[in-house]
Amino acid sequence: MRKRALVLGCTGQLGSYLLELLLEHDYECYGFVRRSSVGNVSRILHLYDKVKLINGDLTDTPSIEAALRISKPHEVYNCAAQSQVGTSFIEPIHTADTTGMGALRLFEAVRTHTSLSEGVRVYQPSSSEMFGLSSAPQTEETPFHPDSPYACAKTFAHHAAQMYRRAYGLFIACGINFNFESPRRGEEFVTRKITRALGRIQTGQQSVLRLGNLAARRDWSHAKDVAQAAWLMLQQSQPDNYVIASGVSHTVKEFVETAFNLAGLEWQKYVVVDPQHLRPLDVAHLEGCANKAKAWLKWEPTVSFLDLVKEMVTHDLQLADTESRVEPIDGRK
Ligand code: GDR
């Protein structure tokens, strides 16, 4: 029998890579999609005829229950959230409602719904942001010090996942994900903001790149590798928590330098530190130790920092080049 998977947040970076992976493994795939008047499906357009999409929202319990009823999943991947840390300071309630309560609504819907809870396996993406100021390298045992509304919401969801395991025997596995990137990364996150700006600078469409904290140190891996880890977690006999990280960290400044060097540009000529992009609190150093995932899941990150930056820069230089050549038709001619 073909396995069925429901991917919440399937239009996002991680959700789209997960759909590809699950289709490769011959799953019958369902995607849970938030309605949007401007269209938010560009990352999964190439999968449209292979995935059944169900409209819904993590703030709306009946729509989650309907998605579970329709898809009858063996595996549920909760990739839906308000995932921007900076935005969470501006929209703390919305972030708590989607990222924190949204996960709880899903767990509760799985628990109470049908015969599902018997066999269904749930993947919950927890976040390295939960560690806050705990010193690096961080492991599954490192204490949490959430320092943003987003981190608080993720910590709540992480604890709820474990409580649902213990109280009801639900299979909920948590990937404690460090930063993960790709050419599909949203443009408001720092890596993609940098590579998109680089392309526009190269093609004369932008002259200045305004950034915030250049000293922040992050552990960046490829989103495809994180999708692979998520799937592996649900193939185990027991649910557990796993740090998913490359084990190497770089500062935002190092990302900028690497990207600009690849394009042959001097970053100092273009980058301006703008206080508007500083957060009220910003985690200084995140660097994960993924030994547990390596030992139990046989997971390994496959893309180095340099190859990740290269892939994003190459993609965004091409994209900007294409954009720069789009000329509206002059209706007078
Ligand atoms: P992060 O990712 O907050 O680590 O969370 P982000 O790319 O937004 O920031 C990384 C670091 O860069 C600094 N920074 C800037 N960030 C943004 N977005 N824009 C800027 O202009 C800028 N300038 C400097 C930030 O202050 C920060 O220190 C990501 C998200 O994907 C979360 O959902 C996920 O849980 C964690 O990674 C692990």
C-alpha cells in the first residue's frame, strides 16, 4: 500500500523540498495551503499535478481536522509557521498563535481524530533559536533560553510535542533545526536577502544593501538535507529529538564576504549597517552538534557552506539577469 503524507506549509522552503522527497519515495502527497490572494505557490508549481492541495490555516482547527480526515495520513509534517524571528517582535501574538498554538492544535487534532492517532507519525520542526544565549555547540541536552517571541513559541511547541508523547503515546519527532537555506529561501531571511541584493547590484538594479547585525554567528545547512533528516526521523521505531546542523558556524559578515567575493564585488562598497534591521534581542552564536542524528538516523549534511553560498549566488545572479531584461511592451508602438 502507498503511504500517505500530509505536509503543512508545503508552499514554504522546507515543505517544498519535503514534497519532492516524499514523491521520490512514492508517497501519496497532500499539501495544506493557506489561501492567499496574491498566490504563494511558486515553490511547488512544478509539483502541481502530483500533489493534492487542501486549503486551511493553522489558526483554524476545523480546517486542520478536515485535512486529516481527507488525507488519512501515515505521516504529517508540520512545516507551517510564522518563521521570521525579526517579524515575531512586531507580530508576537500572531507568531504565538501560528508557531506555538498552531502546533498544539495539530497535535490535539491528531490525538482526537479518528483512528489516526493509532499509527500516524508527526514531524515537528523545533528551532535552534530555543537555545538563545546558551553557549555553543548546542546539543539536545543544552538548556533553552528563548530570546524572541518566535523562540518562545517554538519552545512551547517543542515541550507540547514531548508532553503528547508521554501523555498519549503519540509519535511526534522533533528536529531541532539550525538555519537552513537554499535558492528557495524567503527573501526576508538574511542569506537570501544578501544573494538577491547581490544579483540586483550586479545588474544595476540596486546600489545599497542594508543589513542589521553582521556579527551574529549561525550554522547554515542546505534545506534539502533538513528535509531528508525530517523524513528519517519518522522512519524510526520511536519518536525523539534530534539536533540537525552542519556543525560549522559563520558570521553574517562572512556570508556577505563569501557571496560578494564569488561575484567579484567588494562588499564594503555596498553594505550599510542600518539600525532599523537590528532586533531588540539577537542570539549571538548558534552552532549545532548533530552527533545523535548522525549515529541514529545515519544522517549527514551533504552541502558545505561554500557550496551552499555558490548555489544561492549562481541562482540569484541568473534570476536578476533575467529580471533586468524584462521590458514592458510600449503600448504606443
Ligand atoms: P534567524 O534567520 O533569525 O537565525 O532564524 P535570519 O536569516 O532572519 O537571521 C540570521 C541572522 O542575521 C542577522 N541579520 C539579519 N537578518 C535578517 N533577516 N535581515 C537582515 O537584514 C539582517 N541583518 C543581519 C539576524 O539578526 C540574525 O542574527 C532562522 C529562521 O529560519 C527561523 O525560522 C529558524 O528557526 C532559525 O533560523 C533556526
